Amino acid sequence: MKLDTKSLDKDILAPVFKAFNLAGFQLFYVGGCVRNVILKCGPTDIDLATDATPSQMRKVAEAMHVRVIPTGEDYGTLTFRLNRRNYEITTFRKDLKTDGRRALVEFGTSLEEDALRRDFTMNALYLGSEGTLIDPLSGIEDLNMRRVRFVGNASGRIKEDFLRILRFFRFYAWYGDPIKGIDSEGFAACKKLQSGLLHISKERIGSEIFKLLLAASPTSAIMSMESAGVLKSVLSGANASALPFLESLEGELKPNAIRRLALIGGPELQEQLRLSNSTARQLKQIRGISQNSELPQEHGFLLGEEGGWDSWLVRCALLGVIPSDEDRKTVTDSSTQIMPVKSADLVDWFEGQELGVALRKAQGFWVSSNMTLKKSDLIAHLLKEK
């Protein structure tokens, strides 16, 4: 089987393939970039594999006058800097010892051994510079069936790196077939070994969760995680029951991990996933307003058009109602409104903490009036309650 490698920066990498070949080494595209060429589902990072050791790769780079970055030299990975782009090249390897987080590896010359240490069969695909596909583990069959399957024994692969539990569900969300369902052996192994996720950093867990939630349709994967108990292992208190309805309400909207995570919820999301302050603040706003405000204009005013519609959709999904076209218009229109009362307008009557309370009350009056009350009306309301 031959594939077109133009989308894999063929012109940029052609001199590298030639240099490795002249030095007596093999070089192949590998993993996700090959998978995505076959699926025609867009670009991903371009990774390459070779039988050359890191020291031998350095000699090739020196002969080409190419800059090399020691990305993970102890693990056989060097980055070649070409045309202001980075290309990771990794020596064929086999694992000697693993502890669920990292591996002790041995460099090798066998593509077949290298394939056996990879996580999923659809990632154990290799491609020559001219597009010749090498498929040592029947990954093409699994890819065509949209079946995410561990290489070899599922439990063995997971014990090498427990993060593969989350990667399994993430790959199912992106590449699996929800009608055919999740691979039973992989699912059972993930369910049995989920306690191993306790050994994985929360940053890595958070990264995987966000990648999963960016899939076009993550519902089947998230529900499978929930069924296995994995979802609550990483997000205690999470509840994905409304996710199928949210996904149906999203329509043509671009996948948004924050919107979906705000729905799934769970306390202490920032701590559990090591989120940035900015991301945590967005989540808190969407969750808070979706649970507490029944006025679409308040969503738009407080969060803007995009954020307001996200929070309104989350609210609708939680309540099991379908938003109307008028709701959308209200959110959009309110996102550009400016409240007519400012702090400076109230200093003659309120000061200190009272001023902040009064301003929040004025905002409540104004939003509840569908943003029709004028400054004088709002001040009158406040003084009446004073």
C-alpha cells in the first residue's frame, strides 16, 4: 500500500531521508502522522523513527549542517530543526523495565520490536519517504474498523504507563466507532487497573481530559469512562449524564472542552486537573452562571456572546430543555450592553462595602428589567431599599 506523503512535509524532509539512507540507516514516518494521513483527518505532529542511535543521528545532522535539540536523548529522541520547524526522530527501542510512569529502554535495530512497545495498533504504522506503508501489527485493519486496540496484552501495555488508560478513552473518542462500541479487552483492563492513575501527575491527567473533550463527539468515550469508574477516579463528583443532550444542543459549534467540562463538573476542578488560573476562572464562571441564572441576558452580559451562549447551553442541558432562537438573540444582544450605573454615580449615597453591594444590586435590577431601566430608575430603586 502506498500513500501520498506531501502533507508530511515531504519536500522539507527529503534531504533528511536521503542523508540517513546514504549513511546506511533506515528512517520512517511513524505513529499519529501516518494514522492521520490514512484517515485524511488533518495534520498532527510529524514523528520519525530510525535504526540509528542518537550519536549516529548527530553525525548525520552534522554532515547536513542541521541544528539538533536533545529533546530526550537518553530515550533515543533528538529533534532536527529544519525550515524553522521541529521534527522528532527516535531510535527504534524496546522496553527493559517500566514502573507505570517511565521506562528503561534499550536501543535496537528492529522495526518489529519497536512496534511491539507502542500503545495502540493504529499507532504502530510506519511509512517510507515514498509512501510505502509498513504495518507489522495489522493496525490498518483496526483503523479501518475504527477499533482502538492495545498492542499485545492490554493489561501489560497499561502497566508500562498508566496514562494509557486515559489515552485509550481519548483515542476511542477521536477514532473509535460508538456504534460498534469500545474494545472489551481494553475496557476491562482500564477498569481493573484504574488505581494506577494515582501515580500519574495531575497535569498529565488534565491534558488528556482536555484532549478527549475536544473530540467532535466525546459522549460515548466519557460514558464508557463513567461506566468503568475511571471518570470519578480522576474527577471526583463528576456527572456526565447530561453530556449527550449538551452534545446534541451544540449543533455546528466548534468542540469546546471548557463548555463540556463545566457541564460534567465535580468540585475542585483546578486542583484535580492542575488547571491554569485563567482556565479555572472560565470554568467557575460558566458553572456558576449556568446553575444560578435563569435569564439569558445575564449570561450574555456577564460572559460575552460566546461564553454566555456556552453557559446558557450548559444550563439548558442540565435542565433538559431546548434553547430557542430568541434565547440566542438575547444572549448576543446583551453581550454588547453597558450598564448605565457606575460606582461614581453612587458615591453620594454609598461607601465602602455598601458601594459594592449597591452596584451588584443595581446590576440585578437592570438585568431583570431586560436591560431597560435607566440610571435614574436604578438609583431610585437602590435608595428605596436603603
